Amino acid sequence: MSNLRVGTLSNIAGTGSPDIVGGELCRARFNLNGIGTIAANDSFNVSSFLDNGLGDYTANWQVAFPNGSYSFGFGGQDSSTMSIMCGKIGVSPSANAFRFATANASLNPADVLIATATTFGDKP
């Protein structure tokens, strides 16, 4: 058996992600505190967040995607109840940003303690 141990995996030039079968790596991710003054607990390839109102946020990508046809997965957590997170209805993802909504167990818009997302798409 062989082992591959590396500290950093990058392209030959050392300037970004390596070309792996179609370049399909996680291109952006975040863990957002959505209560009060919103702030990233952790993020990758996110330049900023906008608070558009109750349970309505926008993540702005630091390095844009080639288009808005990327895939995403969500998670959410609140301190006392179940939370739901989805893409904002009527707003398509763009190459530069992604707008999303959070709701409580009654499906009412609500700010949540933690909102997470990962996005996968073509290499920029």
C-alpha cells in the first residue's frame, strides 16, 4: 500500500486548485452566524455577506464562478428549534453571488444561529 502525504495540494504553478477530473472541487463554502450583526465563523472564497432582511442573506464570491450553474448543499442550526435553508425563491444564483433564505420549523423567515453551505462548480 502507498501513502500520499502533503501539506498543500495546488496546481503546478502553485497559484490555486489542482486540475482534478473536470476540476470539480469545492469552490466556496461558509459557516455564517446569522443572528444580529452577521459574521462568518469560517469561509472559503467568500468576500462578504449581505443581510437583506429577516432570514434573507447574500454570499458574495471572492473569485467568481464561470456561471451560475453550480450546485450547492445547505445546513442550518438554531439554538432552540429546527431551521431550514434554501436558495432564495425567484433569485437565480449568479457567477458573483448566491442569495439564500433561512426559516424556522413553522416555515416562517427567521435569522439562524448557524447557516452553512458548500458549492461545487466548474473551475473559474
